Amino acid sequence: MRPAYPRLLPDPKTSLASTSGKLTPQDFKKECDLGKGSFGKVCKVIHRHSGNPYAIKFISKEQLAQLKMEDQIRNEIEIMQVAQHPNIVRLVTYFEDDSFIYLVMELAEVSLN
């Protein structure tokens, strides 16, 4: 069993609806995996309340703690919240539980035509 890690982030301001008042992974239906990195994976999901597609990046708190990268993820989130450019994927919101930080991002779908 994984240990529970403390909260690392302040509560986000979000317009995404949730059944429990705070977003959880259960508010999203997983469609498919999009990629995997050193801290976790990225999946295409559908927000159950709105039906909108998003990408969610799952970041392991265990790996962040082992590499002492908690401050770096806070900085990444702060930068993603203010970055607005057509070539940068927008961070919609974020949330966390005992094991993961979840970054909810716009889905950048690529057309290969």
C-alpha cells in the first residue's frame, strides 16, 4: 500500500463541476492513454458533468518526494496558469489526492491530414 502524502497545492479556482464539491479522478471517464513520462502518465478523459474532453497528467507524489521536486511542480503549475499562447496547452485546473497531483489540460488533438 502506498503511503499518503500531504497536500502540496492550494485549492484551485475552477469552473469544472464535481459531484463531491472538489474534483476527483471519478469526475472523469478515461478514454485512452496519450503518453508516459518519468513522473506519471497523460490520459485523454471526458469530464462526466460537461462531456468535454481534456488531457489529464497524473504526477506521482511519491516520485516528487523522492527527487525533492515539490517546489518545481508548484512553479510549473503557476507558470501554466498564466501562460496564454496558441502554441501552449492551457492548464484548465488541477487537483490532488494522497498519491497524485492531477493537471487537467485542454486536449491538443492533432490532425495528420
